[in-house]
Amino acid sequence: MTARRCFSIKIAAGKVSARAGKQLLDMLAEHEADAKQRLGDTEAAMRSAAAQASDEALAAAARRADNVRRAVRVQGDILRRFNAVDQVVTAARAAGQAPWWLKSELRSTAYVALSSVLETDASELAPWGNVEKLAKFFEGQAHQDFRNAIEKMRPGKLGFENKAATELDFLRAAFGDAKASAWAQGAAKAFGDAEGRLADHYIDAGGELAKREGYFPNPHIDASKARALGEENFKALVRASVDRDKVLDFNTGERMGDTKFERLLDQAWTGIDKGETGAPSSAYKGSGPLSDARTAPRLFQMRDAGSWLHFAEAVGEHASPYNAAVDHFHSMSKDIALLRHMGPNPDATLRFMQDILDREPGRLAVRATDTKPESLAKAVKANRKIESQVAGDKVALRNLYLEVAGGRGMGSPELARRAADMRSLLIGSQLGSTLITALNDPGTALMTARFNGLPVMTFMRQMMRQLTTPGSETFAAQMGMIMDHLAHLARGYDTIMGDAIRSGAAAKIGAGVIRASGLRKWTEAIRQGYGLGTMAHLATERVKAFGQLDPALRASLQRYGIGEDEWKIFGQATPSEPRPGALFLSPRDVMDTGGAGGQAAAEKLSHYINSVLDYALLAHPNARLRAKFKGDSQKGTLSGEVRASIGMYRSWTGGMIYLHGAQMLARGWDGSRLGHAAATFATVTLLGAMSMQVKQLAAGRDLRALDLSTDGMHSWAAAMLQGGGLGLFGDILAVDKTKYGNSWAAAMAGPIASAFEDVGGKLILGNAEKFLQGKPTTLGPDALYVGVRYLPGSSLWYAKLAFQRAVIDQLAKMIDPKAPERFAHIESEARKGTNQEYWWRPGQAQPEGVR
């Protein structure tokens, strides 16, 4: 009896499920077709096919069993975390030290515990690691290995110059071309080492991965380009591009048969046709087990650098080997962290976590004390409140998962691209002076250092070194910090610009203005200065016993799971000494102590540094804050793009409320924490006053009064708003309506809504209304004023005032008969509002007294 006949009988008899039986029959058919090609239509061919199908089925069954074991272990860990948090909160409630949002015994603690699997807990109740911060650890290690190549290949001249020749040299070396330069050979080796380490971690975490020598990732496929080619042309492109001899059947280690290869091509096209970019890409799309998502892409190995570029230009999202490398580090790091904390199928684990939440209303249900109507009504009201809170927690957990796992998907790619271009252009025209506002950023970093027992001067020294030393970003990467400043354009999310389509001129314009203003360098200097300051301080302190540490430092380490055992491993590590006498204890140094203990301690150190950085620099919104802004929206949908517009420029305020507010009240009304909050408020207010005064000079106005007069009190109130001390209230009131005249509704809806109001409302509809009413139109002057507001680069702090006075004001005099009245009104408003004069008056080509 043939194997096919045997399986068919077992399926018919119900001994094998129909689904499993069909899979076995399909597998057998593939092997039979390939065996016939090799051995002919013989009995030996059929036996060979049956043996291979059997081996493959057994391997698949063992793989499924391993996945089940890992999933059960992850679910057990999640339940233990839930119980641990619940016990801590119960004890804190009894002592009156529970976070104020968890004070009520009717408030579920499940969300705190479950969300801590994905991102650091703002309640400080969950000290363990999480997906988001573990991914940063692995990405930081990859950047550490690849740092010199990132520095060499990153776009130059404010991001407008792509290093095409350098990237091609690197790509040739990656494909083994001996004619590539020595630098490119070294860069290719560095990529291979970093990629190999990530592959090992992926396999250790439970991922199915066939390691390949000389592996280089393909670019993500642009579905629109692929669909334009059509199915047959796309398949022909793949056949012509891949090295067929390197397309191996990983079950046998031999060259894959034509039948199976064609089936993989069919699967790849099906994914594209359904809106997914499946097999040839390396991106996990959330369908099926994550543990099995990365072997298929490695089957499609390009023949050489030319084939890679041809394929990328034809159907890729980009044709940049640099972007492909950095993208790969980012996505691999994320997937490793997901496997470690969420198991082989993160989507299934999310459903398990949501099921825990579904049970909370029953566990916390309030029972009426008797059957009286008022008692029943009180219990019903309490239970409905519990149900409502848990329902909100369930939505929030899913939104956080989507943000961390990257499974949001996309609506219309064209809408997403146009909206992202608009945001980028708005950034290019509006954020050129944001460096002045960011002068208060060191305030939160300084107070975070003080709260966590880090000497303030250590942070300041490292920050100044990062600002003034050439190549400082590469030095930070040498210590294991992610090179956001250099690699951010290679990913879809930018910490200042938000979600964006990364290709195109608009994105380069926005990023270029940010760089030209100095804001990018400033924020990265603060971030890296804090991280390096922490490493320097720990290198010095590691010789002490854990109990001898400064109480603030010891408490901060314990909040992130670092105790005496980890501290002993830190003490055994040999710190890096990149300069004589400059010691830094980096995660790699700790990891090099060896063994599972060294790896675990290094991950905790990275978790500690990256978590505290969320508080130190609020310009980098963490996953929780991004999830709050986005909700369950998708890019390329109306709701998603509206949310993206509303969230623009508000990350600092949101972080102040969500992180520092939570830290202040994480132990109830704790006096020392309230004192820390007051000190933070005072610090950012003082720095806000400095920023405010610099803004006055940059706008051509005299300094504002800071005495205790009425004008001075108004100035200090403005300084509190400038510093962000009043959170969202300050963000709302700080909108400069007098300058641009936007409505509150448009201002609250974000910069895109304000732009539509300016262009569509005032410029077009406003002048159309005047024309229909027979009144004189002001199209020319209005176009000038609106145009300069949205001209990229016009807001750069060091050129803005001169450009306004010497160019725009002079043009206004030529085309706007009411320009003198407008200039006089501006001066009058300054006197009336803040009792200020202009040192460079509106309408004058140069300041008074200058000849």
C-alpha cells in the first residue's frame, strides 16, 4: 500500500484529523514531485518521498510540542507576575502607600502586572524586565558591533546626502565580493557578527531559524510596486534575483526542489496580494507563530549585490543596504524580546492576558449586604464601575501590545505617505527654534539624576562631552547605547517627528531642519550624557558592598530588579576604559563576566538605564505614551492621522504628566516624593524663565520683567508654562494665538488642522468671501504671511528674526498697504500685553542705532 493511500484511509477512518491529514498529503505530494525529478517515476522515488515526508512531519510535531511547552511556561510567568503585583498592592494599601490610582480595593491590579510584560511599569510595582526594554538591549548590542559602519554610511549634509557609493561598497562586501574595500570588508564582518549574535539569541528564545553564512536581509517589499508588476512578473523577478543553489530545504540541508520552491513563491505572492509582505521580507506581521516567522525569508538569498539592488529598486520600500541592515537589527531585537516575554505566539499570549482581565469583574465583584433595593443598587453601581475600568484596561493593554509588537498594520499607504509628508514639512517650518524651548530639558534630567542617586555633576560632565566631542555618538554606541541620532531615519519611527514614511524629500526636509537647528544633537547629548553618567558612576561604585551604596542609588536599582546578587556580578566585571582614567560599566562589560548570570545581569543593567532615561529626557516618548496618543488607530486611516496630528509636539507634556506625575504619587502621598516633585517643578520653571527670555531676544523684543511687580508675576506664570510645569494646562495656554490667530479648536487638533485653517480658511475661503461681498481682497499679503509661516527653515532660531525683518517685512511693505498699521499693532500688543518694547522693531530692515 502506498503512503498516500495509507494516509487517505486513516483520514477517512478519523484516526488522523482532516486538517493534519491534508497537510501530510500536501507535504507528501511535494516530496514525490521532487523525488521524481531526481530519481524518476520509480518505487525508490516513492519510498524516498515517504521517508522525507515522515521525517518532516515528525520534526514539525516536535516543534509544535516545544512551542506548547514554551507557551505554558510564559503563561505561568505571567500569572506569577500578576499574583506578585497583587500581593504588593494589597500590602501597600494596608500601609497607606499604594499608588493613588490603585488605592481602592475595587481597582484591579491586573493591568499593571500584565502591561509590565510589555513596557516598564510607571507604578514602580513590577521590577522585572519587559519586551520594550529588552529589545533596546539587543539593539544596543548590535549597534555597538556595527557602530563604525553606521557612522560611515549615515546620510550626510543634514541628511540630504545619501552615501550611495559607500553603501554599495558595503553591500558588495556583504555578498563576498573580494574587490570591495578593506573598510567594507570590516563593515560586512561587523554586520555578520552582530547578525549572528541576534540569530543565536532568537534561536535560544525559541525561534526556528536556519543560520546562513553571509546572510544579508532583503528590503521590505512595497506591495504597490509588486502589484504593479503583477504575479507572474514578480515571480520571474524573484527567480532571476535569487541564488537558486542557496535556496536550501532546511529539513534536509540540500538544494530545495522546484516544486517546493514554486509553492513558496505562491505563498509570497499571496501575502502581497492580501496586503502583506510575507516570505521575502523579514518583518513579522502578527499572523501565525512568531517563532516560525524568520526561516522563510532566509530562503530567498540574492545572488550578488547587483541582484539585491535590482530587486530593491523594483519592489522594495527602499534600495538602501544601510537601511536594510539597521532595520534588521531593530526588527530582530524586537522579535527576540517578544519571544522571551510573550512566547512563540505573542498574539495568543495577548489573548491569554485579556482572558485574565475578563475574569477580574467576577473576582472583584461587590455583593450586596442584603436584598434591600438601596443595597443592591449600591453593589450594582460598584460592579459596573469595576466592569468599566477593566474594559478600559483591556483596550489599553491591546493598544500597548500593538505599539510594542508593531502589529498595527496600515490603512491607505498613500494617505499615510501624504500625511507623513505634511507633518515633516510642518516640522521643517515650525520647529527651527525649538532648541530654545529645549533649553529646559536638562531640568528633568538633573532632577531624575538626583532622585536616582546619580551625582549631578557626573551627568553634566558627560553631557558637555557629548556636545563638544567629535564622534561622541559613536563613543556612546561603544558603551551599548542605541545610535538614535545616526540611525533614526532608517526606521519608521522618529522620536521627534513621530511615525513617518521614511523615504522622500519631505522627510529629509523635516529631519534636516531639526539637525540644522541643533535640536537633535542637544537631545541626544542629554540622553547619552545621562546614560554614560550612570555607567561612569556605577563603575566607580561597584567596589562597594550593595548595602553601603547611597540609599537613593540602591533604591533606584532595586526598583528595576537589581539586587545584591546582580551587584556582585557588577563588581566582578571589568569596566571599559576608552580613555585613561575614564571608567564605564556597560552592559557588554557585565555580559563578558560569562554565564547565564552575566547575561541576565547585563539585561537588567540595560533595563535600568533605558527605563530611567524615559524620565530624564521627555522628548523621547516611551511605548506607553505613544500608545496613549495613538489608541487603536492605524496609519493611513482618518482617525490614525488625526491622532498623529493631535499628538505632534506634545510628548514633553504627556511625559511630564504620565511619568513624573506617576513617580510623584507611586507611593501615595509620600512626603519625600512630593518634595522631589516640588524641586522638579521649581527647576523646570527656572529653566523655563531662561528659555522664555531667550525667545524674547530671538523675536526682537526686550527682556520681560522678572521682579515681583504685576508684569513680573505674569512673566513667572509664563515661565511655568514654558517649563511645562503645569503639564497639559500649560501646553494649552502656551499656544500663541496672537501670533498666528488660529482658533482654539484648530490649535487643539494639532498643527495639520491649523495649517488647513490658515490655507483653506483664511487664505482661500476668506478672500473668496470678500470677493463675493464686493470687498477688496488681500490675497497677496495673506499669501505672503501664510507662506512664510510654512516655509521650511524659516523658523531657524539663528536666522528667523533677520529673515523676518530684512526680507518678509520689506516685501510686506511693497504688497500690503496696511503693513505699517500691522507693524504698529504688533508693537502696541507687546506694550499692552507684557509691557515690552522691540529692540528690532517690526518693519525695520535693521535694528535702531545700526548703520
